[in-house]
Amino acid sequence: MFDQINRNEVLSQVFNSDNFKNLTRALIYFVIGLILIRLTVAIVQKITRKRVSRQSSMIVNKIISYSGMTVLLFVVLSELGVNVTALLGAAGILGIALGVASQKSIGNMVSGFFLLSEKPFEVGDAVKINGQVGSVMDVDLLAVKIKTFDNMLVRIPNEVIISNEVINITRFPLRRLDTAFTVAYGTDLTTLEATLRALALEIPLILDEPDPFFLIKDFTERGITLTYGVWFLKENYADVKNAIAKAILSKLDELDMKIPYPRFTISTDQGEPR
């Protein structure tokens, strides 16, 4: 009986103590704060979805999330009795120390600002960066994340991007596919050019305008190197590439025009060819 009274008194003191009240308020603030941050992000995302690019919308959402979580953290710590002013001073000193120790990160952040202002690509674009080809998934102040076409994630630091060549494959709606191949000497190039120009009209995915591109590129030991280019909508790349390769081989076969291939002569020790 006496022990039960003591336990009730202890529990009463705990639940009535200022510390417990502060902890409860801090927990309530934290839950409400998280809900408000997520609600704000959802509203802003809905408003900006049709007005700005995916990249700009993503950056705005990150700023709101990071800023909201920072403010919420200080509110919760203040409610728990933590000296926020001293914490800010310590955070400033720690930030300076980390900044000096991580100059690479600072360089990436500076490069990130240049990328965000220059906008050489946006989220969803297909790009080639430092030998890596893929679709841009995320752009932030430290790095760019791309998803390769064989479904791998590649993280490229902004400092690497800003100092290397960047190719935006899908920036413009139209693309030209160039196919290089070699024909034997003696081939009627006039007939071949007319055939290939007419070929473009037979494939629905190839655009009528601009006109197909035909170039006599070089004369080599194997034969005459040609380049044949057609225009198409960027989303049809794979279908057009396959269709063009099959169609060129078919037309060359119809015209009895051969693609030369390397030949080798193997001789015996006596110098007699085999």
C-alpha cells in the first residue's frame, strides 16, 4: 500500500513537472512542424508544376524543406531548454572549421551556383558528362545525379561538370541521326544518293523537313566513306536508328552495291600465299 502511494506520487511529479510539459510541447511542435512543411511543399509543387521547370520546382522544394527543418529544429531545442544562441555560435565555429577542411565541397557549391544560373541542362534531359551518358535525375549544390540508360545511378560532382564538356542530347526537340558506311570504288554515287533521299520518305518516323543529309566524306583503302543523316523527333531515336540501319542494307542489296570488308593474306614461311 505504501509502495503504491509512493509510485503514484512519483508518477504525479513526473507528469506535472516542467520538463515533461516542455518535452510534450516540443513533440507536438515537431509533429505539427513536419505536417506544415510537407503541406507547404505540396502546395508550392502544385502551384509551380505548370509554371516552372522540374529542376526549378525541385530546387524550390529543397529550399523550403531545408529551411523549414532548420527553423523547426531550433524551435524544438529552444522548447527543451537548450541555449539556442550558444548553439548558433558553436555551429558558426564548426561551420568555419568544416569549410576550411572541405575546400572541395566549397568548390562544388560555387560550381553548383554557376550550373543553376547557366542551366546547361534540366531534370529529365539526356546528357553526356565526363564520358557518362544518362538522364538527369537530380541537381543540387554539390553534385548532379544521372540515371544511365542501363539503369545505374552516377553521381558527378559539380566541380567536374563545370570544368568538362557537357553535351545535352535532348535540349532541342529535333535531332539528326548520322549513319556512316563505306561502299566500294566504282559505286554509282548519284544513284545511291537519290535512293537514300527517297528512302527517308518511306520511313514515317523521319521528318520531311529538314532534308536528309548526304556527304561523301573520304576515300580510304577500303572504299568511299559516306555519311547519311536524317531528322526525327528526339523521343524516336532508337526506332529511327534501327529502321535506318535495316533500310540502308536493304537498298544496297537491291542496287547490288557492296560494303567492302578488310581482307588479309596469310603466307607460309616459303613465301607462298595460302
